[in-house]
Amino acid sequence: MAISTKATLAPLANRAPQGESSGRNGGHPQTGALIINADDWGFDRETTDRILECAMRRAVSSASGMVFMGDSERSAALALERGIDIGLHLNLTEAFSRQSLPSQLHDHHGRVARFLLRHRFSQIVYHPGLAASFEYVTKAQLEEFHRIYGAAPGRIDGHHHMHLSENVLSGKLLPAGTLVRRNSSFVTGEKSWANRRYRRFVDGRLQRRHQLVDFLFSLTPIQTERLERIFSYAQRASVELETHPVNADEFALLTSPEIARLLRGIEIAPNFTVAVRGGSVSARSLML
């Protein structure tokens, strides 16, 4: 597939991504790890099936599962059958699409979604009047995940990163000790000083209660030099690459021989949680 060669990251030796904590979490593998995680597992059948194909090709390490959605139960059964590592993709903004859900759940979720979608800065504002609704919706999703997967989620991230909403953070709604997705990492100049400072502040709060990876990047924009730089960080740090295989360009790259060339010998971790916590699991190569 055609990939842009326009660079967005400066050479690794000169500029490192900003926003990471100064110390590493206990148990991180000293040799680093590259975790490629696919978001929106269970959103609908097409999304699940595209992620499943990537998982079977070993082009992703894990996926983030949505509950109360149209394909949630089928996708959970598939994950258990195929041994796919799934975390909770906390959904605070997308309407639940599974049939026959309690009206109370829809009501609380609707209040939260309307608030968060009202303005792009709503996420960083604590709304005391919605504290009960945030708690209800978060707890309901944690319990539903446990029901359909048979265990509590070992890690949590959020649809559109809304797990980092101030109501979620201040309310301490995510179980302590859980591996939680941090803010995206950027090099100096990619975001404003104030933006990077706020992200570091939030990550610092997260790290007091949760496990974090060292860096988080998205697969897009798909640019050769950018991806090579990102992959190189995995030689010395834990790196999560957030992907959405339902998008045609991301799916095409993940299922093509080009991804192996870009990796240049760096292997994709076979499991998110074990890789970050330093378990004795060997990485696996792509099967393309």
C-alpha cells in the first residue's frame, strides 16, 4: 500500500516524546515492548471481524472491548475462544446499541454523553451534578465486562479517550492498580506547552493509582518515517500503538507485508498486560 514518507518526528537522539513520567513503572520490561492495540472490539460485526483478522495474523497484540453494543456478546465469545487479550473500552459518549437495556442505564449514559459532547473542553471540567451518572455508567460497564468475559478487566481505556474525563479521575471510578491508557505522547512542537503540561499533570495523577505504559501513539497519520521512529522507542520502553482496523487505511497496513518492513526486526508483543508488567512471555513475529 502507498504510505506517505513525510516525517513528523525529529531524530530520536534529538527529541523524545513529551508527557511520559520521569520514572518507569515497577515491572516494566527493561528491553521495551511494542503493543499494538485495536480499539472498538464489539462495536459491531464489521469492526470485530476486522480486528479478529488482524489478531489471527498476529498484527495486533490485543483489543479494547466495548460492552452493551450490538456485537459485544459475540465478540466476547470469540475472544475467549481464540485467546485474544481484551481490555475494557469505556464508552461514555457513543449510544449503546444492544437491544433491551434498562432505561435507567440509557438515561444516565445519555446525561453523561450530552455533557461530554457539548464542548471539546467538557472533558476537563468536573460536573458535580453528574457524579452519580458517571459512577453508574462506569460501574455498569465494569460489571458487564465481568459478566461476558468471566473476569474483571485487567486494563482500561476509553472511547475517544473519555476515560480521562475529570469526573472519572476525581471520582476514582477506575479500579486502583488497573493498567490504564495514558495521554498520547508528542514531541516538542507538536502540541502547545500548556497542552503538554496538562497531559503530564493528568498522567501524574493516573500513575498514583494505576499502571501506565511509557508512550502512547496512534497508528495514524500513516507516514513511514513517523512509524519507524515510534517503533524504535520500543527498543527501550513500553509503547502502545492505538489502532482502528475498521478504518480501511489502517486495516490495509496491518494486513500487508509493509508493516513487517517498517518494524525492522522489532517484534509485536503477544499480550498487552504481560508485556507491560514484565511477564516471561516471548514476543511473536508477524504471520503474513
